Amino acid sequence: MYSLKEIKAIIRTMFLLIISGILFALCSNFGNKSLDQRLQKVLDRGIKKYNVRGVSAAIVFDTDSAWVGTSGISHDTISMKPDMLFSIGSITKNFVAALTLKLVENGTLSLEDSLSRWLPVYPYIDSNITIRQLLNHTSGIYMFWNNDDLWDALKKDRNRIWTPEEVLEYIKEPHFLPGEGWGYSNTNYLLMAMIIEKATSSTLSSELKKYLWESLNLQNYYLWLADSIPKNQAHVFGDNFQYGSSEKDLTFLPRASHESITYGSSGIVTTAVDLAKWCYILFEGNVLSEESMNEMLGFVDFSPQNNMKGYGLGVQLFTNIIPNDKKAIGHGGGNIGSATYMIYLPEYSVSIVVMVNAFPTNSVDYFSEGLIKELLKSI
């Protein structure tokens, strides 16, 4: 039995703990509200500064905590909403690389497999090139994107669905010998998609769902040409790769030719917050084994090019996006009328995604750098 004095002391202690908890919660809420407001201002300022229609962004702090923000419009008088879907362009490479590493883990593939094991011989492509060299862009294979004849054919019929073999007919001499340089090439990931389908006797879409989206319970992920894309897409604007043409709404214009040509290197559609969740769980080590993550983050270093200074397996090392020489990894992507950054800050265990309904545009750099700057003030 407690004495009356002891009971009073217990009650007093409990009261102080309750009051302290309430004060802590109030202070925390005030701090979060302040951060929310600062982050929102970054989006609002960027819309005005770059004269872009809309932006959708998300920051994931842990598996149960995220900030989501939007600014501007999708189209007409329709405000941008967090659940609107964007095409993430080349960030698709990160998913294809992760899928490849899952297949390595189960013994289906090896990073040292050569093209000759899985694919026939193609002109201008060295069959001794390895899967690793495809994934980190050290193969030297010509970037089909650079062939104007292919672009001319694409623009003539935007409803045409190209086979990978038809795309490879536009390959020219390699940029360098395998392993003797670094050069970003969508052709690498087209070949990687072909290998995945050959090795699994399945489709890229089915394997992404099996090993990543369904197994990790990831929602709102789709692949162009393979899936039916819901109508809640953010409207996107640009010149439709007709350089010098006026900007227009491209959302529902024919795009089968573009999506089929970039198969494996582009094509995934999702929301900002869902992409930020993927970025977080991947780089926190919750998707791949430790060995696979080490392989993914084995960067090939090179002189800074655009927004990167190193490339791993489907992962780029960003440059000039975070102050004080801190590391930022992830990937950037652009597609018909949209631009996206997916960023992870290892020192802070936080992921950031920015999606803009315009292409081309430099605004994604402004939004990303601004959000990171405000975020670091509160960490």
C-alpha cells in the first residue's frame, strides 16, 4: 500500500508528464506547420518564377510519415492534385535495374552474363557486353535517340508500336569499346528489357508486378502499352518533340511510337508520393539484399554531365542539388510533357520527388533544391 504522501507524489509526477507531453505535441505541430508552409512556398514561388502550370511533390521521412504538396493547375481551372499520375520517364531505369538484381538474387541472371547468352547478334552491338555494362552505361552502345532517321519515322506515325528489333535497326557504330568509357544510352535498357523477357519467358510488366509492385504492396504503378492507364493523369504540356513548335496539351495525343521505342528505358506512370515511397524503401535497404544494394550503388565516376557526376546500376549520383557536398542519389526523368526528379539523401534518410507537367523545363532543379534547402533547416 502507498502512503497518502506517495500517492500525491505519483499524481503530481503523472500530471507533469501529461503537461510535458501536451507541450511537446504543441511545439512539434507548430514546427511541422512551419515546415509545411515553407515547403509550400517553394512550390508556389517556382510556379511563378518558371511560368509552369503545375507541380506535384512529396517527401517521405519514414514508412509512416510523408509530406505531400501541389501548386498550380493540371489544366484549365483544374488544380493539381496529389493523386494525379505522371509519366516518370527515365526513372523507369531504376525499377528495371532493381528487377534485374532481384532476378540475380534468385539465380535467373548474373551481372556478368554476356548478351550472347540471351540475345542473338545485332549489328554494331558487341555480344560480349555484360548485363552490368548495360545497367551502368559502360557498354558504349550507340544511343538510338541520336539517330534523326528514327525520329523522322516516329513522327510520321505516332500510333505505330515498334518492336525492339525494329529499333535496333537504327543503331550505329558504338561510342567506345565496352568498359572503356561511360555514355548514357537508352539502348542499354531496351536490351535489358529484352533479356528479362527472354530469361523469364514473361513480360517486363508482369515481372515488375511480381517482384516489385505486388510483392511490396506498391500502389498506383502502371506501364505504358502494357497497362490501362487511369484517367486521373496530370495534363502535360510541351512541343511533343517537334522542336520549335508551340506548346500544347499532349496528354491524350497518340504516343504509342514513343513509348514502344523507349521500352525498358521509360514508360512507368505513378504519383509523386508513391514514387517517393519506392525511393525510400529501396535506398533504406528494404527491397534488395545488402549485396545487391552494394552492386547498385557501385558508381562509375565521370566529369559532371547535366545533373549527375556518377552512375551505378540504374542510379545516378546528383551534383549541385544539395549544399555542403552532401550525397544525393536517385534518378531524373523526362517524357512527353513531364519532368521528374527522384532523390534520396543518405545522410538524412529522406526521399524527395518532384513532378512538373512541362517538358522541357529547368524548374525541377529549382523545386528540388528549394525543398531540400527548407527541409535541412528543420533537421
